[in-house]
Amino acid sequence: MTAATELHHPPISDVAITDVLFALSDPARLALARQLVDGPMDMAACSATGGPVPKATKSHQLKVLREAGVVRNVSKGRGRLLSLRRDELDAVFPGLLDSVLGTR
């Protein structure tokens, strides 16, 4: 990493279907992923559940999704931009996101 604000994202070739399924098995993480279906969002705009969620809990949930290869979390000014790695995941695991996220 060249800067403290850059986070590690696994290459798609290192992403395991078991890790993706585990990351999406938690209802709060699944809800976060579903919010990203229509495109990138500012991290502050994403909500982990319907009620207030501690910042540390939300950060952990996003870390699990990122480390599993489900989302990208990149710096954008003073905030962070989240996006679903849909194209990459669809290429490796066709139909998985549609099935799990209930999209398309």
C-alpha cells in the first residue's frame, strides 16, 4: 500500500465463493450489498440495518465484505466510496449475485 487511506482488495482470482457466501450470509452485510446494486455510494450514506448502528460495527461489516471480494472501498476526498464488484464477481461466479441479492 502506498498510502494509509488505501485498503487491500483481493484480486478476483483469489476470491473464493465460500468467502463471498459467508460475507453475504449476515443480514446486515447483505443489506449493505443490496444498497450498492444500483451503483457506488458514499460510505456515510450506506446503512447497515434499519436502526442506528455503531460506527465500529458498520466498519467491521464493510471490512468483511471487502476482504471477501464483494465490495470496493476507496478514498473519495474526506470520505469513502463503496461499490459492488459486480462485473468481476459475475465473470467468476455467473448468476451468484443475482441469486443471493435477489436482483435482475
